[in-house]
Amino acid sequence: MTSRFSFVLVLSLLTSCLAGCGSAAPSAAGLDVPELLELLEDEQLKQNPQAFAEVDLGKYKVSRMLPADEGQLLVRFHLIGVVAEAKQPDFEAQLPKYETRIRDSVLSLVQRAEPEHLADPAMSFIKTEILATINDKMHSRLLKSVAFSDLSIERR
């Protein structure tokens, strides 16, 4: 799906929602108006990759026991968050308030991860789960993506 088509789709959903909603809360496809506007903003930001900034989310060291006396995995990484440059000050201002909960959730998530998810070179599943968890803990959708730096997985 092209970005222009996505833009038009979001815009048409927003327009139809605003036009035909009477007294009920505006919603389309399970999204309310602020969420639709956020999707529209995201589509516009994708056109300008320079509009994103990286935020340090800390270094992690997690051990995960393997089944049947196979030992354990030691996972080390530096977690980086990607936010819209315009939203970076808001994100960084809120981060200290949720830092402990975020750290605990990320550690727990990696400890529970299946070995095949950890073996994925792109770490797609883990990244998706971490992204959703952080946004959930912070009660916002400011974080757009996460990346790993200095990732190492060691079997002991």
C-alpha cells in the first residue's frame, strides 16, 4: 500500500467519521478521532525520516533458563527508542515517571521470550512486544519503534 493511498484512506475515514457522527463519540474501525489524527501524522512523518529522534532507554542484562537442563541464555542489549522529533521533549519528560515499570516489563518480556524469538536476527517479535509494552506503561503512543544496540546472546 503506498503512502499516498494510506494518507487518503486515513483522511477519508476521518472525514466520514466527522461528517456522520451525530451525538455519538466519533469512531471508525475501532479508532477515535485523536487516534485517526495520530495515524495521519505518522504517515506524514514517514515521508521525512529526519523527523525522528533516538532516545536512550537503558542497558539490559537478562538471563533466561532453557528447558531440560540445557543451560541458560544470557541476553545483553542497549535499548534505543525512536520517537517523532517534535514529541521527543514530551517523551523524555514523561520517561522518568515510568522508567522502573518499563525496565521491569522489558526484563520480564525477554525472560519469557521463546528461544526462537530470541534467535530471530531481526528480533521482530521482541521489538513489537517491547514497543507495545512501553507505550502501554506510559499511557501514550509517543514511541514509534525500538532498536537494539550492542546485542549479544550467549548460551551458558
